[in-house]
Amino acid sequence: MELRHKYDLNILLNQVNMARSSFYYHQKQNEIPDKYKVIKELIKSIYHRHKGRYGYRRITDELNNKGLVINHKTVLRLMKLIGLKSIIRVKKYKSYKG
């Protein structure tokens, strides 16, 4: 945003081939507070309490048990945003006949 104070906004937007409305849309999106902030903290705490063994389905069940009704797809999306992934051990190969 610092260049905007130095140069004309039209020149800057022409250089990056961006519409004025898109610029102001993205500027406004940065100001909106995160509506899932509390839920993200709960997901992190549940995940770390169970040492990374809980996936999005079990975390969704934990949140539902606490009284927070939230869709499993939303929990999966938030976990991807945070960077959490459950630890799953590799299954043993069972179809060997020898």
C-alpha cells in the first residue's frame, strides 16, 4: 500500500492489470476479522491434546459434543488452512501368500 501514496492509483493498477473494484475488494477483505478464530483455536487444542491422532471427523465429533454444531467440511478446510493433518500409521500388507 505504500506505493499508492507515492504514485497515482490508476498507473499502479494499469501496471498489474487489475480492476479498481478488485483492489478495493481485497483491501476490504483484509480488514474483516476472522469469524472462525475461536473454532480454529479449539481445533488446535483438540488436535494437540490427542497428539495429532485425531482427524477431521473425530475433531468434528468432539466439537459437536461441546455444543458447537459445525460441518465436517468446514473443519477439514480449517485444518488445511492451519496446516494440521492427522498421523495415520501405515497399514500392514496382508495379501501375501507364500
